[in-house]
Amino acid sequence: MKFFRHHSHHETHHMKNIGWLRAAVLGANDGIISTASLVAGVAAAQISHTNIITTTVAGLVAGAMSMAAGEFVSVYSQADTEKADLERESEELQSNPKAEHRELVTIYMRRGLDPILADQVATQLTTHDALGAHARDELGISERLKARPVQAAIASAASFSVGAAMPLFVVLLAPEHNLLTWIIVTSILFLALLGAAAATVGGTSLVKGALRVAFWGTFAMAITAGVGAVFDTT
């Protein structure tokens, strides 16, 4: 008789980071691009340095609050939808458990299980946690992807503020006479670093990630600076 020693097999998957990574990158990216674009626009319009600082701070605060409010509302709507679906699924499990069981069997058969094994899996999962099985396999609701409005709002506001703080520091420290050049060059660098960092966490190409984020950020700043130049106040 052979005895097999079982060893735990630990794997690290980048998908586990997708939720917070998306929110962090989106918020920081928006913070850098929107604030730097705002600075580029008003700097190109030749307004005073004091007014540029005021505009930048106002953009940071307004952007962070807008991100928080928008994320809260959208994720709360998702949470309401999830709650309604779970309540309806719970009622269906009570009123027609056989039909719900057949739904799970059909789902597992579509994934490649033979009918007998699919029925066994559905039976065991239903016995263990019927609503959890239907939430995960029928509705696509999992604990990892569950909507969390407050957490999403805080994360979006914080990441936006971090991103927006970078152009703000440049405005405070860079020479006034070539502020536009400084804000454009440093913001492209910030965006490239953000793209590279996100690519590292996500397990993708650093170069592609850096270039993609930097390119679209530069494009946005160029458009805004062009608009500011049209309304030159000198």
C-alpha cells in the first residue's frame, strides 16, 4: 500500500489584485491627468502664479469629492441590485427548490461536467450553502467582487488626492517662468511610473503599461493646454 503525503500548493494569482488595483489606478490616473491638465490650461492662459495654486488646490478638492460621490452612487446602485437579486433567489429557493437545483446542474454541465457528476456537485453545494452556490455560479456574485460603496468612495477619493498632489507639488516648487514645461514633463513621468507600477502589480508588461498611461495623459494635457492658450489673458 502506498501512502501519499499531501503538501499544500500555494499559487499567487494577479487576479486577486484586480479590484483594488483598478480603483487605485483609475483614481490616481484621474488625479494626475485632470489636475495637470487644469494647471496646463491656466498656465497657458498666463494667469498669476497665486491663481494657479488656488486653482490647483480647488481642482484637487473638487476632484476628490466628485470621485467619492460618483463612486459611492454607482457602487451603491450595484449593491442594491445584488441585494434584490439575492432576495429573489432566496425566495425561489424556498418556493421551487427543484427548479433551482436543475439550474445549478445545467450550469455545471455547461462547464464540462457530465450529468451525474453535475447533479452530485449541485446537491453537495446546495446542502452546504444553497444561496451562496446560486449567488456565485448563477448570479456571478462573490465575496471578492461584492459591492462596497463606502470602501469604494474612500479609495477613489484617496487615490485621486494622491495623484493630484503630484502636480500640486510641482506648482509649488517649480520656477514660475517655465511652469508649463515643468508640469507637462513631470506629469508624463508620474503617469509613466503609475502605469509601470500598475503593470508590475498586475503581472503585465512594464513598458506597455507605462507607455499606454503616459500617452493618453499627454494627449489630454495637450488638448487642455491648447484651450488655455486660445484664451490667453495677457
